[in-house]
Amino acid sequence: MKNNNQQSAVLVDEPEPDSPTGDLTIDTSIVDKRWQPLVAELQAHGQFVWQALALPACELSLVLDNDAAVQQLNHSYRDKNKPTNVLSFPALDFAQPATSDDFPSPPILLGDIIMAYETLAREADEGAISLTDHARHLLTHGLLHLLGYDHQDDEQASHMEQLEVRLLAQCGIANPYLNSTTGDLS
């Protein structure tokens, strides 16, 4: 999709006519069955985000799990012994947010996104937002992490949040950072 807002270069530029964009293949593992009603929506949303960013064909692993499993991963890999809503483990190391020119030749494995159901449901309830909208936000957030976006400092956080807000707005989802109760977005 085109970035019609010229005041901010938040969305990745449109690709050159000779640089093809591709689909995002999402290999989904449903570990916690409570995720089942959201799977089709999450897969469609992942495709939407990918097409909006105009990136080449890639594959990622999406694991839909629970707080206990995510807490264990968070403790093992981030030294935080608590559950969180989403974790991203990139397979590619982008020094800065990726553009279509930054990708290697296919096949391209982007990485893993793991989401915790109980944390997602609690945050959605506390924020009075739909479970589906919050899940789509967390998937967007996780995808951006796999692409090299981060929020380690104010400038990075602002850039990443602006992109999330714009992508979500295109889906009719309100700004998730206004009156946020989403806690620790990883």
C-alpha cells in the first residue's frame, strides 16, 4: 500500500518496479487451543502487514502459546522471569529497519514470534479492546522486531510506534499506545 502521508517517512518506501514483493508464509503452531479462533485473522493480518511494507517473500514461525511457556523463554533468553505478551527471535540480523534491498536471496526465514494467550487476554480486557485487535497489534509489533525495528531508545520507540499505529489504522484499529495497558512489548 502506498504511503500517502508525506510528512513522515514512517512506512517503508514503495519498491522499485523491478523489485518484486512477496507473500509472507506463516507457519503457525497452535500450542494453546484458546488461540484457535484467532488463527485465520492473525494469518490474514500478517499478510496485510507484509504487503503494506512491500517486502520480498519470506517465511516465519508463529507460535501461539501460554504464559508459562513464554515466561520460560523470557527467562532463558532475556533474563526476565515473568511472562510477556510477545517475543520475537529474528533469524536475520538487520542493523537498522529493513527495506526490500536488505534481504538475502530466497528462501528467506525471517524468524519466530511467540505469543502468550493469558497475557494478551488480560491486557485486552484491562484496555477494553477486542482480543482480536490486540492480537493483531502484537503480531505487527513482533513482525517489526524481526525486521530490525526496536524501542531501546526514545527515537527508535517513536519510529516503531508510528509505523505500528499507521499499519493498524489501515485496519480500523485505534492507536494502541493511547492509554496503553499493554505492558512490556518485547
